[in-house]
Amino acid sequence: MAYRDRPAADEQVLDTFDVAMERGGQTMALLFSGAMVFGVAFAVAVLTDVPPAIAPWVWTFPVGAVVFGAPAVVMWSRRRRKLQIVRLGADVKLRVPGQLELTFPLRVSGTQMTTRIGAGPVHHVYLKLADRHGRAIVLQEIRGAAYGAVDDWLSKTEREPPAESYELSGAGDAVRIRAKVEALNAELAD
């Protein structure tokens, strides 16, 4: 944890979740895919008899894997963030340190969409949280067939206010964040 991410003396971290900025996700996936193609080509070339026409070019395969893989790893590390729910005295805040801070109580909205890749369903779960100051965050969780759709999920996402978008890293994080936010909203209402 970097020095600037440490909680203040009067601050209590209630929960922390791993998130990633949505920007750059597709570019990173493309770079990782290119690195994998070159890596697999190199492994096949090493483990099998290489045709004479390709043999002089085998050295380019690990170079290609590094050329695509290095920027992908750098992008991946720069996209990672921590989402924290913290208590500061009487206030409760949801924040991504250095980027976003929402003050409770939060309005909760969201939706769930199912797409298919081949025969398998892929569930996109969206959770939007907005505070009374017009700041908002959208959290996206992608769940495969093994996890299934989220039961009793929200049915409509508020269009306003505009929101920063982040991808959740853990399966079930959207459900856990929603439950935590609703519990804290109820606690603050009392």
C-alpha cells in the first residue's frame, strides 16, 4: 500500500474491493492475445520439427511474445485500483483513492444483461451508485456460465448523473457491494 493510500488516523476502512479502470481493457486483451499467439507458436516450434521454410524465423516468436506481452503487463498494472468503503467520523464514503469519492447515502440502480458466446451464457451485471452531490460510479461484473445470473438483481440503471466506470475483479463482488451499500444506507437513515 502506497503512503498516500493509507487511512487517516480517524478513518476506518470498512471494506476493500479490487477493481480495474474500464479504459484500456480491450487494448490490453488484444496485446495479451498477441503475446499468447507468439508464445504458443514458439512452444510448438520448440516441441516439434519445424519446416525448413520457418526455421530461420523461429527466433522472432519469443521476441513477438515480449513485444506484445510487456505493454500488456504495464497496462494491466496501471489499470488496477482499490475500491474502499470508509468511515470518517460520522460520514461514510465510497472511494477509489486519488480518483473518485462518493458520500453516503448512495442511490443504487443497475441492470443485468445476458449474451452468448457459443452455447454458453455470459452475464454482465451493472451496479450504479450515485451520491447527492451528482457524483457516480458504475461497477461491472462479468459472470460466466459457472456462476450464473444474479438472482433478484436490479432492473433499471439511472441515466443521470454521468459516472466513472470500473470492472470488478471478483465473482460476486457486485452483490457484496450492493448489500454493503444498502446496509450502510439503512444504518445512516436511523
